[in-house]
Amino acid sequence: MPPETPGERFDPLVVLGGGYAGLTVAQQFAHRTRDRAAVVVVDREPVHVLRTELYEIGRLAAAGRDVAPWTVPLARALERPNISVRTGTVRSIDLAARRVQLEDGEIAFGALAIALGSEPAYYGVPGAAEQTHEVYRLSGAVRLAAAVRAVEAASPALPGERRPRFVVVGGGSTGTELAAELATVDWAHVTGVAARPPEVVLLTGSLPFLAGFSPTLIARARTGLRRAGVSVVTGWNVRRVDPGRVELEDGSVFVCDLTVWCAGLEAPSLVRQLPVPHGPGGRIAVEPTLEIPGHPGVFAIGDAADLRDPESGLRVPGTAQAALAEGRAAAANLVARRRGEALTPFRYRERGAVVALGIGEAAGAVRQLSLGGSPASLLKRLVQRDYARSVERGEPPSLI
């Protein structure tokens, strides 16, 4: 990149969100510009959360308030000369004036990457937002872990042979991994009392179970859940949620000690309200280059973006793997836009998928190879560890 004219001022690239997509675009843009261009990363928390590991409720319950294993300080991950981290909540985005309003001031941007992630989608189901737990945010996972631990600690006093019952709503990877985790944790060891193992019910709804995954992986997942003791209920969506009670659209009722909502995500309200084209869940309908139509130099990536593969017509999945790929592609196009060069359309190529099925178990598909059991579980652990270490070093992960 040619050096900037001495004394000439360029407004920075502002990255909203320090998750998988936001962290990657900031790191890659700084690398591609050789740290000559200013970058400001804004996030409500000073840490990058390893969100794909938040289903590990047993470890979270045992850890109590120590959440360090699930976070990396942004200041460490983004320790480069021209990157600054600003902790705060984004109040509004003015695309025309090219300004971002925070709770304690505003930032003018020369370029912008919107990577604000997502939040649970409750689809207007009465009681869903108020009466359920979620694991999409670290705070939500911590609250769930504390609630599960409390229920399990009190379980020896339950009448007769009754065991705690946990209901998980959602048949995607998050719901599947969480249900298997809850069913296979040694809760007696975690709580220090003779805790009774829970009954776990997974309500997959009317959509296909693990939609988008390979048939072999889905079959392995079904077998893994059965071995873990998880009851899988398919075919009907949730009608309403009340304290200790989940009702389905067919009238059936599940009495439970707690409910976890893993039934899908939508863009944050701030993103949904932007005056730009939107796709399902309020995600921003971006150009194939990940740029927002009509706003040169403004990109949406990760869970905030809606993009269809031009060949298959399928939406690019809202996974960490896709977010990392989008972050790299957006960084390249941000540099191209800055230089006045042509932008490159983003093409997503999935390298594989692994779904955890409880302690030491998983199902995976990597290219043409199908994995199950402990080998798949080990692969997932290796990928997670490689990513966390790479983030701490400010380097791209080698296994994703």
C-alpha cells in the first residue's frame, strides 16, 4: 500500500464488535496495511468471547465466577501499533454522515465493518424471553450454569426417584451440543453432593434436525444423543413458556426445572433498524463483496450479514468458521476500496463441521471424511485450542 501523504488525515476503519468476524477483520486489515492505517475496535466488553465453547455448562458451573478460560482480552489479541480498543455500547450508526454514536461520545469513520453479532430470536412466543435461559452470550451461559448447579445441588431432596428435568428448545448445533452436555456431566462431582443425573429433553421443532449438516453427521448425532440419554421430540414448535412448563403447538406439555432457548438468532435491533436492505432475522443483505449496497467502504460480516451463495442459493451459515472467512474477505476488500481497486466477491468453502455430543463424544464431517466418538471430540478440542492460542498471538488460526 502506498504511504499516506505527510500531514494528511484519514478517518479510521471502525470495527463494531470484537467477536469472530470483528476480531479477524481488524487483525487482517492491520496486517494488509502494514499498520499504516488506524483501526478502532468497539465492543461492549473488553474481551473476545470464545462463543463456540459456551455450551460447556459443566465446566462453567465448576468454574463459578472464573470465566477466563472462555475469554481473551481484546487488548492482547489486538496488540498492534495502529489498533485501539474502545469499550462501550453502540447507540446508533449514521451511514450518511459516517459517524458512530456511543454512549460516551462519537467516532467518525472512513470505513466501517459492522460485526455486532446476533441475539436470541423468540419469534413472539409468549414467555420465551422471560422464562428461558440462553448460551449465546457469556453472561447468559454463566447464569445458566449457576441455575443448573443450583437445581442439581438440591436434587437429592427431590421426592421418590424424581430427577431434575431440563428442556432444551432448538434442533441446531447449539441445542444439540448443550443437551448432550447437560446429560453427560458428572453433576455429583461438580456440586459435591449426591446429585441425581437429569432428564434432558431436546425439542427440535418443525424444522429438520441439524438442518444443513451431512446425513452421516446427523445420523451419528442422533445415535450420540440416544446414548447420552437425551429424549428428542420432533415435529412441533413451542406455543408458550411458563415457569416450569413448556407447551407445544400440538397441546403437549413438558414440566421441567428449567428451559434453555437455542431456537435461532436474529440481528440486534440496532442492525435491524438501519435504513438498508435486510434479509431474514433482520440481517443486512450485503453485496457479494460483503459491502452494504449504496454505502462504499461499509461492510457487514458475521451474524449481522445475510449473503447467499451465487451457485447454490443457500445462505452462508452463521457459524464461527464462516465469520472468520468473511472477516478475512472483508479486510481484503476494505484495502481494495481504500486503494481504488476492484473488490472481490466472497465465496464460502466450508472445511468441515464437528458437533459435540457430550463429554468425550462428537460427530464430524471433514471434507469427505466422517468422524465419530472420541476422534471427533479430539478434533473439536484441537480446533478450539488452536483458535484460542492464535487469537492470543494475534495470528490467523491454522486449523480453520
